[in-house]
Amino acid sequence: MLFTPRFNIPLTTNRCTMSFRSLSLAAMIAIASCALNAQAADNAATVTTSEQSSETVNINTASADELSKLNGVGDAKSQAIVAYRQQHGQFETVEQITQVDGIGESILTKNKALLSVK
């Protein structure tokens, strides 16, 4: 077995060190790739949100299907909005949507920029 003159360590250790460095480099590349994929997904979500914000939903005329596409509003809540509208008439302000059972301030906050009454 050959020894390096400086550290008196077998050469096989250097090969292991090189393998470890290669493995470390591969791991760093994999982590960076995952981070880039996550960033791309965030960017795609931002584009989708900005596309939605250009189209407002009139809560006085929207169907249950249209309302169910809002953040935090599924089929049951969208049907509750339509039923409330049929019983009580049109909403005068966007904030009035919180009077519907199941629609709270958090849902209003998430969707306020997307909602209109005219």
C-alpha cells in the first residue's frame, strides 16, 4: 500500500475522499434542482393568481360554478351564496358576503380583489 508523504494516509483514502466529494456535488446539484422546480411552481401559481385578478366575479350574477372557483369557496359555500342572494336580494357591498353562513373574513380577504357587486 502506498502512503502519501505528507499525511501518511493510504492512497485509497484519497479515492474515497474524491468519491465523497463527487457525491456531495451530486447532492448539491439535486437540491438546487429541487429548489428551482419549487420556485418555478411558485411563479406559475403567481401567474395564475394574476390572471384571475384581471377578471372580477360579480357576486350578484355569478353562478354557483363560477363562485366555487374562488379561493376557499367550494360547491357547498357557492350554493349557500346563491341561496342567500335568492332569499335576501342582491348584495349592496362586497363585504356583505360575510353574512352568508360559512363565508368569513378570511375568505373575503383572500378574494376581495376578485369580487364585485356591479
